[in-house]
Amino acid sequence: MKKIGSILIVVVLSCALGLPAQAQFAVIDIANLIQTTLTAARSLEQIANQVRSLQNEVVMLVNEAKNLTSINYNVVNRLLATLGATNQLLAQAQGLSLLLQRTEAQFAQQYPRLYPAGVNNAQMAQDAYVRWQNSLEALRTAVNVQSQSNQNFASDTTSLSDLVNQSQNAAGALGALQATNQLLALHARQLIQQQQLALSQDRATAMEQARAVAAQARASQVRLLFTAGGLAYVPQPVGGFGP
């Protein structure tokens, strides 16, 4: 501002000194002229500061607009679709139910600790076949869930690559935050898939272990039926072939 004021003073003085002789009789208040010039310089400086302030505000508003720009990309539906495919496999599982109340009733019936008196071999054989089917279906479900999980890898890889690109190319903070949230959703879906896979594998192991325990109960009942009410074996001499 001092520089501008100095320039204006020099201009004013130059004009005053350069007046023609007939005009030199006019009285010029140099002090007042300088004061007016300085006031004008200060006003000009204030206007310049205001202009710079407005320019800074424009830049700030532009940056805020960028920060509020969302990304036009969403993988949530894709994640829900892959998660739903695995859920459907579990819902279609045959054999012992995955619903708690039905499981308790079926398990108590199909995997008895002890067989009641009067049960016959045909009934025990039928129960053993049902338990074998339960183990087979549990293994089938585990294998299907494993295959579905492997199939989901390709979709997850594509989603991960797309989300990383969206995050890196985001115009502002909102877009980057949205991409990060979707990355977290992808991670959560993978954790759920791991739980589903572990559930199916553990279920298959449990079915086979329960079948082995039930087989022991069946063997005990078979021995009981074989020995109860029967005649004890009495060894007899065996004769040779005589003439």
C-alpha cells in the first residue's frame, strides 16, 4: 500500500509542477491532496484484499464440493448375491436340519444313547441307514459350499480391484470414504463366507462322529438281542468219518 501511495503522490506532484504559468495562481492544498490520495490508496488496497478473500473462498467452496462428490459405483448388490448363493446352499442342505428345534428332535430320535427294549434288527438297520444319509448329505453340503466359495474368489478379486481404483481416483473425501466402506463390506462378506464354510465342514465332522457313537449303541443292542433268551452254546465232539 505504501508503494501505491508513493506512486500516487509522485503523480500528483508532477501534475502540480507541470501546470501552465497562467494556472499557477490557483491555490492547491498539497497536504489535503496527499491525504486524499493516501485515502484512495488505502481504499484500493482494501478492495484488493477483499478480492483475494473472495478468491480464497471460491477455492474453498470448490474443494468442499469435491469432498462432497460421491462415487458412482456400488458393489453391495454383488456382495449380497454371492453371499445369498452360499446361504441358499445351506438352506437346501438335506439330512439333519440346521434349525435348532428340529435338530434337537431329529438328533434325539436318530442318534439314541440306548435303544429301547424290544427294538428289532430291521429298525436298527433302518436307523443306521438314516445316519449314513445324514453324514453323506453333510459332506455333500460342505463340498458344495467349498465350490461356491472358490467361485466367489473371481468376483471378489474384481470387486477389490474396482474399489481400490475408485478410492484412488475419488474426487474428494466422501468418494474415498464410500469406497472404503464398500471395501469393509467386502471384507465382512468374506468373513461370513468363512463362517459358512466352517459351519458346513464342522457339521459334516459332527455327523460322522455321531454316526460312530450311534454305531456303538447299535452294536451293544445287537449283542443283547443275540444273547438274550437264547441257548448257550455247548461244544460237542465231532466224530470222524467211519466205515
